Amino acid sequence: MPQKIPSRIKGIRKKTEKMEQETDVLIDTAKTQEELDKIRTEYLGRNGLLTRLLKSVPQLPLKYRPEAGGLVNTFKRKLEQNLRNKRDVLRKEKEQKELKIDITMPGISPELGSIHPVNQIMRRISQIFMNLGFKTVEGPEIETDYYNFTALNIPEGHPSRETFHTFYLDSGELLRSQTSPVQVRVMEKEKPPLRIIAPGRVFRPDATDASHSFMFHQVEGLVVDKNITFADLKGTLSVFVREMFGEKTRMRFRPHFFPFTEPSAEVDISCIICGGNGCRVCSFKGWLEILGAGLVDPNVFGTVKYDPEIWRGFAFGMGVERIAMLKYSITDIRLFFENDVRFLRQF
Ligand code: 2NL
């Protein structure tokens, strides 16, 4: 009799192993929750195969009950876990099917951005001069007094050095009020001949109105070579005016003064709205001022150690917003900086 008991445990082990194999296959192949419920009833229901096996454990002699009970209960927990796992898998599959994603539906395309009108014009200006052999150069927006003024022959006490014309920083540095310092830095580093343009932001503490902003953009140009004359300046700018404003646009030079050029001039073009007859845009003058220019002052060459007896140059500077306003008939500079897409979308 005592020898018969272990064989009964062996029997229980065999039965649980067999049930495990069966249920593994059944659960694996089940395709619906209903099928899973059926498996559960068949094994774990009140009269289920596993339930009956469990009920048979107390029939065993006390000594063997723990081992037999352990075997059956371990399998029971495993089976319950397997059923739960499969239930989760089926639930997820069902949810995905019910989402009914239509993969042929058009997506939501993000709105495309575009280049800011000021940058468009700045690139266009740069491009025209690049086609003439100029190289684009950039430099810092925070500058020293030396590069922004002294090296450009702007003397101590000059009005542009006043605090109401220039933003000064606590460090003693300043926000550049023109892009010429970039060109001074290039002259310091590179030997002539040079053909460069310096586009970028500049800052002046002007009161804001329809035509003034404390920050705007400039393109300056500089040519240094032997035998440069005012005719080279005129020829270069006339190509620019033609390319930028059209074949028919005329150009005139009015004498002016800049500390960094001598002689200097302000350059006008015939009004691109009325062709010179007079209209509101040109204040009935027929002409629009677009830039300042001149032959580089020998003092500037002296400062950067170019021999003024050998090297001559011309330089010019223009405000990008002003050119953009003329080209697009925009009457208020503030529109450029409000970032209203209804405005920006038009360009
Ligand atoms: C204006 C006038 C101008 C220059 C800028 C320049 C630069 C160097 C040397 C000499 Cl490094 N000149 N730049 C020359 C003439 C005029 O700008 O009305 N700008 C808005």
C-alpha cells in the first residue's frame, strides 16, 4: 500500500502535464473570447477537469497532499495567467480592427513656411553683387567703438556717436549701427584687391514710426583695387539698379557727406511707381533715394594699413527694408516685424 502512493502523485503530475499541453494548444489557437471562455469552463468550471483533479487531492493520505496540491495549484495559476494574457492579446487586436484606420485618407500637411520678405530682398541684392564678383561677408552684431566709428574716420564727438544714435552696452561695446565694421575687419585680415558685400542687421535707437525701426537691415559693399574711379562706382550701381528695379529705371547722384568716403553722394532712382512724373510715393519729386556711396576716404585705408597711394576704393550702403518697401509698395516698416502671417504670406 505505501508504495502505491507515489505512483498516484506520478499520476497527478502526468495528468497536469497532459492538461498543460492541451491547454497551451487550445489557448494558442483560440481566436475569440468565447473560445477562451469555453476553455476556462472546461478546465476551471465547477465540474472542470482541473477542478476535479484538485478535489481529488484531499482523498490522498495527508503526507502526500502538499506535493500533489502544489502541483495542481501551480498549473492552475499558470493556466489562469495564460488565459488572461490571451484575453489581452485578443482585446488589443479587436480594438485595432474597430479603429478602422483608412490608410488612403489624405494626411494633414503642415503649413510650409517661406523666406521673410526682408531676407528675400537681402538675398536678391547679394545675388546681384555676387554675379558681379563680390564675396558675401558677415560679422558680429555687437561691436567695439573702434570698428563701428574710429576705423571709419568718424571722429570723437560726431553726432552718430551720441547715445541717442547708438545703442551702448554696459560692457562699453555697442550694437553696430551699420555693417561697415564687418568690412573693416576683412580689410584688416586680407590684402587688396577686395570685392565684398556685408549684409546684416543694424541697430539705431530711433523712435519707431512708419519709416523708422530700432533694428533694420543693411547691405554695404566695398571694392578696393588699383585705379578705381567714381566711374567704377557708377557702373556697378547702374547694373544693380537695372537688375533690381528694371531696365527703364534712371539713376542720379547728389553730392553728400560721409566721414568714410570722399567724395560722397546720395543716389536716387527715378520713381518706380510713376516713372518720374510725380506721385504720392515720391512726394511728387519723381525721384527716390535708395543708397549712399562714395570713394573710400584715404584715412580709412591708413587705419587698416592699405597704402592710399596704391589702393583706391568705392563703397556704398543701403537699407534693405527701404528697398523692399519701394519694390512692394509697403507704407509702414513695422509690418515687417509684426510677424503677422496675413502680411508675410503675400511674398
Ligand atoms: C547709407 C550710406 C554708406 C559706406 C556706407 C563704407 C564702408 C567702408 C569704407 C567706406 Cl569699410 N565706406 N560704407 C560708404 C558710403 C555710404 O552708407 O546711407 N547707408 C544706409
